[in-house]
Amino acid sequence: MKAIKIILFVIAAGLLVFSFLFFLGAGDVTGGGTNWLITGGVMVVIAFVLIFFATRIKAPTQEITNVSVNIDLPGEVGMDTIKCKSCGGVLSKKDIKLVAGAPIVSCPYCGTSYQLTEEPKW
């Protein structure tokens, strides 16, 4: 849309320049007289119509996309059994965030942050 606006403004500017030349040429002794005045006037009207439409063109609205990330904890992990490795405080679902593709736990009690890792099942 931005390119269309620029093209319309450039065409309108060109029409205004040529209409000015037609107005100047109409007053000359060897000029076109009334026909050139009418041509220059038509060009001015067309230029202002192009400017009007160029200012009315709106950019397309961008759709807002919400991305939801669900953390699927591996194995038989229950949310009530997750405890902080440092202080032993019970962690809730809001204390686990996904950072750079890895689940990171932030303890609200001691402030420790660490990556949640899966312990081997054997």
C-alpha cells in the first residue's frame, strides 16, 4: 500500500508541474489560449483527486496472533510434588516458565532459578 501512495503522489506532482506549464503557456502570444487553460485546470483537478485518494488509502491492519505455550511435564510428575532444589518450597504452575525452549523454574521463596530436568526412570 505504501508503494501505491508514493506512485499516486508522484503522478499528482507531475500533473501539477505540467498544469503550471500549461497556465504559463496559455498567456503567451503564440500559446494555446483558452484550450491550454482548460487543459491545465483539468490536470489540477485530476492531481488533487489523486492526492485525495492517496491520503485515504489505509495500511492493512495486522492481525494479532496469540501464542499459547503449554509445558508438558514428562513422566509421572504431579504438580503438587515439585519442590525447589534449594529451599524445598512447594512450586506451583505459575513458577514454571518456558525460556529459549527449556522449562525454567523460579522459586518465589528463595529466588533461585534453574532448569527443570527429567530424572531417569531406572
